Amino acid sequence: MTVQLYARDVGSGTPLVLLHAFPLSSAMWLAQREGLADRFRVITPDLRGFGGSQLGDDDPSVDAMADDVARLFRRLGVRRAVVGGLSMGGYVAMALCRRHPELVLGLVLAATRAAADTGPVRENRLRQAGRLDGDGTTRVLMDEVLPALVGPTTYRQRALVYGRVRGLVQATPPRAAAWAQRAMAGRPESFGTLRGLRVPALVLIGDEDTLATEDEARAMADATPNAELLVIPRAGHLCAVEQPDLFNQAVAEFAAALARTSR
């Protein structure tokens, strides 16, 4: 079965494809669709099983998710795009660079890592996947994943943002979340992909992120031939949701520069 991704497609100009974090959906990119669509064609897919997309019956694999995105490019008539991914979306973006490099005009990696999971992290993902399948609910995500998605500043001062994130996590289909956890647990490291990257990259990290660290972000930027690192203040893991204006400004400047040089 070939999975067809549901995607929101707004605006015109240089395509900007944004891939969402786990365990959310493309709904997390609302501020990007609103803030960037006047300058770019903003395409925000739901990765397989999330939001409006089907899960399918393929074995869990980040590569399969990247191939889904490549098919979406073809379906939408997109030849090349600036591709951005946050957290899980970053894993998929790096897999897209590895498997379909001709589609990528530039790369934005936010709150993600190029290293494969360590043994304990992998085991924890698989344990959570088992709970998701066994319970048939998002309880394990609410208890164990949600608390680390936003930083303390957001938790204390942005109650509406935290409430929105909580609602998105609660709405996650448990089977899709279990599939995605197994896919992420089995992903390879991507430093080789970054070292071979022939397009510019922007690496973003929130200064309050505890899931992906500034050291890991710096390692990705250092491995990439043409990369810039930007630390977003007062933001945790979901920096695009917690500090959308700063995130949008950085991405817009990066994508606009690429659009000028690619003409």
C-alpha cells in the first residue's frame, strides 16, 4: 500500500516544506503558515498516521516517511524546496537528503539530532510503543513525553501555548505514535549525510531544550559544510511553537537568501 500524505499548502513563491515533531501533526505549524505564506509556498504534511494521513502497513522506518514526502513533492509538482524538520521531522528531513537529495534546496534542522539513539533511549521508545499498542490510549505520551516538549518559560508564562500542545498530544492516534517510535528507534545516524550535504543548512535549537541539546545542534552544524547555528532564547523543544516570531524570522531570512541564489 502506498501511503498518500495529507498536506496543507498555502501561499506562493519558493516552496518551504515543514515536517512536524513527534507526537504532534502539521497543526503545530499554524504560526508558520500564517507568518510565512506571504513570502513562500508553505507546505505542511501530516506524516504517516498523524493528522489526516494514513498509517499504512509498512514496517516502521524513517526512510519510508522520507519516501512519502518525496511522493508528495511529485504529487504537488514541487521540483525542489527548502525542507525543514523539527525533532522527528528533522530525522525525516535528513533521510530525505540521503535518499532524495535532488529535491532539497536547503535544509532547516530544529530541535533534532544526527546521532542514532543510544541503547537506553531506544529501549525507552520501544517500551512506550508497547504501552501505546497495549493501552490503545495516549496516556504514556501525556505522562512521559508531554512534560519535556516545552521549556519552563513556556510552561510558566504561555499557558495557551502549553494547552495547545497538550491538546495536540492528546489527539495523537496511538497506533501511529507506536509506529513512529519504532521507526525512530531503528533510524541510522545521519552525520555522513550532513557531511555530504551540498546545500546550505540552518540549525536551530531552543536554549531550554532538554531533549535535543545545544551541543548536539553544534555537532550537526560543525559536520555540515555550509551551516549556521542559531539558539532561540526562552524556548524548549518546540521552538517553532514557543517562539514563532523568532523561528519564522530565521527561516524566512534563510529561505529568501536561497531563493535569490537559485534564480
